[in-house]
Amino acid sequence: MPTTAFPQLKTGNDKLALINDDEQYSYHDVNLRADRFAAGLLAGKDDLDEERIAFISPASLDYVTALHGIWRAGGIAIPLNTASAEAELEHYLSSASVTRVIANHEHQGSVRALCERLNIGLLEIDDVLADIPGNLPELNEQRRAMILFTSGTTNKPKGVVTTHSAIRAQITTLLEAWEWQENDVIPLFLPLHHVHGIINVLCCALWCGATVHLMPKLDLPKLCAAVGDETYTVFMAVPTIYVKLIDYLGGLDANIAQKTCDGFGAMRLNVSGSAACPVKVFEQWQNLTGQVLLERYGMTEVGMAISNPYIGERRAGYVGQALPGVTVQLFDEDDEAVVEEATPGEIRMQGANVFREYWNNESATDESFKNGWFCSGDIAVVEDGYIRIMGRSSIDIIKSGGYKLSALEIEGVLLMHDDISEVAVIGVHDDTWGESVAAVVGLRAGAELDLAALKQWCDGKMSAYKIPKKLKILDALPRNAMGKVIKPELKTTIEW
């Protein structure tokens, strides 16, 4: 039997841990399967000694088995995106020197040739499961536990190495701040290669003994039916999903929509994160459901660091204050602490939640820390004690006419226009202003909006942001093959 089961799972009971359609698994079931998988990975060894083992799986019993089994056997777990292209997977596997990949039959086809080329073993969970659990290593919490890859907005994705102790800190701070309870029930449809799904939902729920409804992909009719039956007590999603839910509810029969809204309203907590939640969406959700969204801020490198309060005022457009056990400070470009409110500075953090290193990238690790502070690259201001994110210094802060403008704020204002469904704001070179503001807008189906009318609307709305009166407005929202917004060619320029 194992001497260490980390992270913690409620053991020795038949309470439901995981539900996947008609399949239900108790905490006893999950623990036993994770132990058997760990024993199979060890295959007689005492310890995996931080062997890098990747796995590709949607939300499922197999995912939980792989994650906890690798941890318990002393390996480093590397959850991969089920939708990654082969070139992305090759970078992840080769840069982390992965030795084995775990994938079910459905996902093996996408990686088989790659694993053969890289000489990496490809297995299914059932191939590894031992008949009975065996002795598992006792793990020092300072050991490496997981590698997650950054989004790669400015360069190739880096492997973020998190220790067992950092994972524990990331979980327990949320258990305290958001008052997780053993009787909580939460749906899990978020991607499981990011901390939002892994830590905030799955690990927090399993740590405190709650129940997770697994959804391999987001199914709005199924989700809303369960919400209407008041199945869930906690709900966590990204702003885009709240937008989709608002649109979906608008198309339902009035009675069914009301029942669904009442179901959301009956929950004890709705959380929004992973991207800035537009104030318009925040207010629409509150009007529909009565729920005041709890917005928070985190990164792959630190888990969650800042949050609006569970009990207390939750401000639209703000991410709140530092979480328990996390120290947050803004610094200016001269590395001096920002002490005045409403003055922009880079968010820097300290705490047990902070990652250990970027895998095999000492220079990037060194560059990310200054005087013991992890430098986030995100710019924010403190206003009346609450932190408001302006955006990433590298891509979201537009330096124009001596001002630091937040692309996120401008996007939020443009989204208030009734005819605009999506928007991307970027800075483009300008000989006069240094950078001018460019907005790429997508219109709602059936909407019509000419540039003159948009210019007039912007003239009044944007004055509060002190934006130089030169805004380039594009008539399309270009995306790459992965669906991400790309920097467009300018087609139309308006000056006033």
C-alpha cells in the first residue's frame, strides 16, 4: 500500500468522486485505480525518479488515474492538449524528454507516428494497470510533480515545472478563499492542460471530497438541463463560455430559460477566469441569474494569485486582492515598488504557490525572477484597494502619445456596442503617436454598422480612456488555423 498519496484524495469511503454520464466512481474506486496505475508504472522499481510521462485524455476517469498515478509513483505528469497539432506535440515531448505517452485508443492515432519517430513508448491506461497496488515511494514535497506548457504568446511554449508543495499551496489557498465544501458538486468541461481545469476545478474538488461531473467537451443543452435541475453548487468557466450561455439562454423557451437561470442563481459560487471578463458580460450574467461573478487572476507559473472575495464586494472589471499565502506587489519600469494607487505597474508575486523553474531553460527562469519576485509580465493598477488588470506588457499595453493604454479596456468598451459580438485591439506603429490603436470588430449576425456611425460612437465612449483621436477600424476578425486572432493588414483608417 502507498506510504504517500499526494495530492490528497478523500479515502476509505464510497462517496461519489467522479460522474461521467451513467458511470459513477467513488473515492475508493479512484484511489484504488490510481494506486494500481502507479504500481504498473513502477513495474518493480522503488521510484520513477521524476521520469517525464505525458498523457492525452479528455475529462475522464482515465485522466484522473494518469495524473494521480504518475504523481504517486514519483514521476512528473505532463498533461497535453487533446487538440494540439503534431508540431506542437513534438515540441512538448522532445523539449521535456518524455519517455512514455499514455493515450486511449481514440487519441493514439494522432501521436503514434510521432512517438515512433521520437522513440517514445505509447500505452493505454489498461496496458499499465497492475493487478494489485504495490508499495509506492514516499515523496519529498519539494520534488517536481508536473510540467504545463505556456501559451507561447511571445516565443516557443516553455515547460513550467511545479513541485508537489506548490501544487498543494495552489489548491489549499483556493479551498480557504472560496470555501470549498465536501458537499459541492461541479461540472468540469474546461481544458485539462491548463491550471484552470486541473487545479481550480479537479484538484480542489477531489482534495476536499466534492463530486466532479466530467464532460469531455462542452455540451450546452446537457449542461443547462443539469443546471436547471439544480445539480451543481459551483460553476467555473471562461468569459467566452458565459457569452455562449447568455446567447443560448436567449434562444430557449422562456420557462426553460428561467428554470436554467434559477439553477445558476441557486449555486453558491460562479467564477470567471483565464481572460478578462467584459463588464457587459458581468452585468448581463447578474441580470439573468442574480449571480455576481467572482473574477480572479492566475498564471501557469503560480496557479491563482489574486481573487475577488467570496464574501464581500466583487467588482466588475477587477480581479480583487492577493489570495491567502500569496504576496503581490506592483513594480515600475525601474524595479521600484509602486505605492500610489492608479499608477500602472507590473504584477510580481511571492509565495509557496510559485513554480520552480522552466524545464531545461535556465536563462528564461533567471529572467523571470527579480530579487526573489516572480515577474508576471502583466500590467495592473490598484484602485480603492482592488487590482485591475490592464494587460500583458508585451502585447496588451499600447504606448501612444505618452499614455499607457490597455487594449483589454478598449475591447471591453467596444463590446458594449449592441452590434459588436467580438473585438480584438492591437497597437500599430505610428510616426506621430508612437503607436496608434487598431480595432478589429466582428458584428452580430444580421447587424449593420458603417464606419461613420462607429466613429461617432467611439468618439464619446473612448474619451474616458484618453485615447489619441486616431483609431483604425477593420472590418474583419482574422484568425489562424487554430482559431486564434492574428494581427491583420490594415484596410481602413479613420481620423478625427
